Amino acid sequence: MTGPTAVTVPGVSLVIRGRRVVLPDGERAAAVAIGNGRIAAVLPAGAPVPGAAEIVLSDDEVLLPGLVDTHVHVNEPGRTGWEGFTTATRAASAGGVTTIVDMPLNSDPPTIDPAALDVKRAAARAAGCYVDVGFWGGAVPTNVGRLSELLDAGALGVKCFLVDSGIPEFPPLDDLEVASVLREIAAVDGVLLAHAEDPAVLAAAPQPRGRSYQDFLASRPAEAEDQAIARLVTLAAVTGARVHVVHLSSASALPLLADARRDGVRITAETCPHYLSLAAEDIPDGATQYKCCPPIRDAANRDGLWKGLADGLIDLVVSDHCPCPAALKSLASGDFETAWGGISSLQLGLPVVWTVAKDRGHGLADVAHWMAAAPAGLAGLPSKGRITVGADADLCVFAPAETWLIEPAALHHRHPLTPYTGRLVTGRVRATWLRGERISDSRPTGRLLSGTSDE
């Protein structure tokens, strides 16, 4: 009786073998052969590959594609005291994330023209990145009609607000401006990402004052999201453009998305770990570390978001990592009106989502689709987010049964303030690989990604 036939794959330098490997067509035992930073072959688990170094995963480990997080506020340059490329990408790598896409606001200058994109890329190069980094551009009233310049310069798409962003240099668009932007990007098959809340609904809602979380929640009702998404659907239908709704928190908007898709409207949506794992009923008054916009809603709404994921109406899960110094969170007063809105979770998304997903009957293949393949598709990064021949060898070694307590000392982003502190989660990242090299603290090897070329 003979053993498995040896396989010769030109250029292969490393083989990672695992009893559980999450592939595009499901999970199975496999050997992933890597050469020149890419996946050269996916072989039967026991297939010998002469001349290649080997790593064999433990029985309690699963090989996942490196996650892709397309909603990260790095804030550098200009607000590097809030976060920066070094700290953000180090946190990403610790969480199994091998690619991030930086949002155009909170940095100064915001990424609204090619010159600002050049400044952002120069800052990233100087800082050093542990994972690959792409960049969204921004659509604001002053650059409507000139967004093709930003896309030609390498932005992966453009982001806008339909309501005040909280950053004066990044004002919102009105409906006429949104329509102009959509016509412009439709001509080049670009994508518009939209923060969808309706300013008129928010203006009519009670204003948040003081420590009450319920008062803050009432100030940003689900109707604000629903109304704004309805307007986006109408504008997308008229222009034929691709629209993506960021950080969806309102489950009541899902029927709008379902109807729009049945009608052929090109609209997608994302949600975030905090909307899938937290509930308004459990948030104490004064706990401003939970403040984000749109807000964390009640448990019934959370159930609706999970159903939206299961039904395919919500396409992906990303962090909306939006950190700030602790002083801006108004922790001493607990005042939700004055506190900065944003949740830091870049390092924690995978275990937080997996902890809840497994109890709702989802597998790691589902999580890998939501957090790796689908975000890569949104950003137009075909070499990312999948363990398949020709893709970048970006990999995450994950122990799905290991439980651990989230503590600030374990977090790598600049400010370890997060609502997940003290939370027991299941699933731990044990290693992260970028283009076939294990990421280490000592040598950042991330590249800058572009819609036209990569560094």
C-alpha cells in the first residue's frame, strides 16, 4: 500500500495543513500551498509537497481567509492622537484582519481630492502598516462633479453623509448633490457609500441630554435610517448607480432593501459587531463608551439584523472602528449629548461576531463570507478575502472554541476604551499571515492598495 502521491507545485515555499480550512465552497481538511505571496494550490490535506516548509495546525485550530474590514477610521494625519496607521493596523493584525480600507473623514485633511489622498498615503508609508491598506474617497458639496479625479488617483470608491458628520470639514450632501454624485460614479461603475440618516427626522426627534441611554436612543430613531434609505433607493433606481449603506442599525429598513433588490436596484448594506452583539436594554445610563451613530437598538431589532444577514439582505459585517481619546467620551459626566460617537472594535470583531453567530446556528464559513469575501467584493479587491488559487496568501489561524476575557491591556489600538471590556468571548486569533508571511510586531510589511495599482 502506498501513501499519497507527491505534488509538485512550481514556486511553492510553504504549505499550511489543517483539519479545518474554510474555502469558498465550504469547510474541509486541506493543505494550502503558498508561493511568492500567493496561494499556489489548495490540495488534499495529506498531499506531500517536496521542498516546501510545512506548518500543521492543531486540531483545535481553523484556517480562515484574512478578514477584510472596509470601515475603519484611522484618523491619520491630523487626528493621529485619536488613532494612527501603526496602531490601527497592528490591532487589525491581532484580530485576524489582513486588509483595511480607511474612511475619508476624521483625518485632516479629509480625503476629498487627489492631493489629500497623496497626503494620506504618505502618512501611511511613514508610519508603517502591519496589514494592507486601501482608501475610500469622500464626496462633499465642494467636489461634486470632480469625483472621477479621486477615483483615478486610486480611491476605491466614495463615501458621503446625508446628515451632519460631526466633522466640519466633511459636510453632508443634499438630495440634488447625491443625485449628481450617483450619475458621476455610475459612468465609471464606481460605488457610493452612504451614512444614511435623515436630517429632518433627527431635527424633529427629542435632543439627547444627560446620562440616559434611552433618551439618546430616542434622539436617533430608526425612522431616520429608514427614510434616508428610501431616498437612496429612489436615487439609485433613477441613476443606475451602485450604492452601499454603511453601518445599518435599523432592522425595519430591511423590507426596503428587499423590495429594491427585487426591482433591480444596485444597493447593498453592511452592519457591525456592536449592532449584532449588544442591546439597548443592557446599556447602563452614563456608559458613553457605547455611544455610536446610528445607535445600538433593542434586542428585537438585533434579532432582525441577524435575520437580515441570514436572508442575504445584509451583505457584510465590518467594524466601523471609530476611536477617540477617552476625554472626548465624556466618561466623567456620562453625558451622551457631549460624548463623541464611535466604538473601537477593530481587533475584536471576529470573536465578538463568532460568539453570537455560533449560538444562532451559523458556521465559520458564514462568518468568513460576511467578514472577508463580501467586504473584499465591495472594495473591488479580488485577490483578498478568499482561500483560493491566485489570491493573496492572507490567512488567519483561529481557535473557535477558546474562551477569553477582553481586557484593555490586550488591545493594540491607541486608546483601549471599548464597550467590550470585561466581556467573555469565544474564539481567539492565534496567528495572522499576510501574503505568506506571519505578521510580527517587529516588521510591518503591509502595502498600500489602490483602485489602479498597488505599491
